[in-house]
Amino acid sequence: ITDLGALRIFDPGHPRRPVVAAGVPWFLAVFGRDSLLTSWMLLPWDASLAVGTLQTLAERQGSGFDPASEEEPGRILHEVRFGPAASLALGGRSNYYGTADATPLFVMLLGELHRWGGHDAEVRDLLPHADRALEWVERYGDADGDGFVEYACKTSRGLVNQGWKDSWDGVNFADGRIAEPPIALAEVQGYTYAAYQARARLARAYGDTATAAHWAAKAVRIKRAFNDAFWLPARGWYATALDRDKRPVDALTSNIGHCLWTGIADKDKAVQVAAHLLSDDMFSGWGIRTLAASMTAYNPMSYHNGSIWPHDNAICAAGLMRYGFTSHAQRVTEAVLDATGHFGHRPPELFCGFPRTDYRAPIPYPTSCSPQAWAAAAPLLLLHTLLRLT
């Protein structure tokens, strides 16, 4: 909680509007995805960060086209840099928009803010921005019209991968081949499904039955399409993505836990997903790895291909609890909190994925941010999950 307070930053134009920087020392700036997820984790205790984050991102929501910054109408930005650092930012602009997930996460958070109550005026003011975000999802996020949100970087100074695993090798097949864009990530389809549901709930709350029916139907369609296209029956897990040729990227990753969190996974498939997340391949004893140890690209010292991220584990635990896997969620929680004790009770951005049976303590990742916003918020989401606060 102290770290989350220390990471708050304020726009001089809005001194009473808090947002959270992603982490120290590398990411002391507003990041759309990080700020939205951190705000979500804090909602049961403090909604002010969610309000400030949504308002800040709404003010900078894409309004035109700029290939250098990857700005598009309605798109929520990836990061903001100010002052001299702006010249070194991605895309060479102070605002860089190259992310596939921040836009549906924006709508998800607005819907969740409304569910917790107490901010009806702010939610109503932000509804037009949610509609613009969903217009981006359907028009530009789904550029080929196949019903899934995909990404392809438009600038040499941008991110090749535009989900939360945004390192250059973060999306790969089981045999280690790098997936080629456009790429449709599994968790992004989950966020989109949840965004459609959130907009439908908001419409029902405000008496707009036609709009509610429209978005509820969209949610049903993407859930059905996702489970048809992404499920790998021979393996018993969801593909981490579809590549440019619509081939399932068949690596076993923690992304499938996000599909439980958002509810896009069919119930009859969730049993196998839960079992894989807690298998020796995925679960190190200190947490769920980003990539299974049996995959060719696995490296326990990599950034996204075998490491362990507290926020990722907290989301997976929330997903496991959503589908009724209580003991699984408890086991993940205990592992992450045990690991955190070895870092002075300050969860780092990530740590290495070596098995707990081989080492008495988790192995630090050398350049991990600490403190880092969504890592600091992860224990609160774990508590939120175990108490089943909804």
C-alpha cells in the first residue's frame, strides 16, 4: 500500500486526479494497461485511482491517425512520456498507442467501477469514451473483420508484440517458432468479451435495453467463436494466440488463466485449464510460470518465457476462483505470498521460474522493477479473490 501511494503521479492540470506510474526505475510513467489493471485490483478499497486513471486516459484517447505513434480514433494509449524523455519514447511521441488490450480494459474497468457504486456521475461522463473505445475494437482492432482483436505494429519504433507479454519473443509456438503478426491474443479476446458484457450491464442500468441487447449478443458471439478457434482439444488448453494465417499458436502459457478471469472460457474446458496451470510444467512452487517448462522457448530467466509475475498469478487465481477451483486459487496465493516474503514483502515486477524444489528461495530477475504498481497491488487482488468480494 505504501508503494502504491509512492507511485502515484498527478497531472499539473488536474492536481486532484491520481494515476499510478507503472514502476521504478524503468517505467515511471502512465501505462494504459498497467494503470487500468492496478486500479481494478484496488477497487474494493479505493476507487479514486480507477476514476483518475479512466479520466486521464479518456482525455488522451485517440482522435486521429498517426502511424508513428499508432494512434487511431478511440484507441487507449500504451504509455505517456513527458519532458526530455518524450524524445526517447516509443513512436517518438509523448503518447504511444501501440497496445491491443488497453482499449477493452478501459471499458471493463468502467463497468467494474459502476458495479462497486458511488461514482455514477463520473461513469456517465465517461460512457461516450467507452463507446468510442468499442468502436475502435470493432473497426480498427478487428481490421480483417473475423470477430477477433489483433495487432500488427505500424512503426519501426514501436512494439512488435502489443499484449502484456510485449517482448519481441513473447508470443511463440510450442516448438519455439516466433508467431508473425497480425496476432490475435487469447487474453485480449477475453478482455473484449468482458468489455462487451460491461457495456451491456451499463446500458441495462441506465434503461437502454436496445444497447444492452446489442452488446450482450456480441459477447455471446465472441465467446462461441473464441472457444471454437482457440481451444486445442488434443492438448487440453487454449492457444495463446492466432497468427497471421489464423493458425493456433499452441504454446502452453499463463495467458489461459486470464481467459478464466474474464469468463470467456467454456465451463467444460475450465477443468483442464485449471489442471494445466497447477501442473509441474507451469507451477514452479513459487507461482505460475509465463510459459510451461516443456515448451521449446522456455527459459526460467527470460522476461516472458518462463518467469513468474505476481500480477499475472493474481489474475490467474481470480480466474480459478471464478470457476470454483478454490484449492487451486489458495495454492497460487500461498506460493506468491511465500515468494514475496523473500523479497522483503515487496513483490517485484517478476522473478525467475526455477522450481522451488531446487532452491530455498525464489531467484530474483536482475532488472526487475521494484516497486512496481501491479505487483504491489497483486496481494490486494489475492485477498479480494479469497474473500470472494464481487
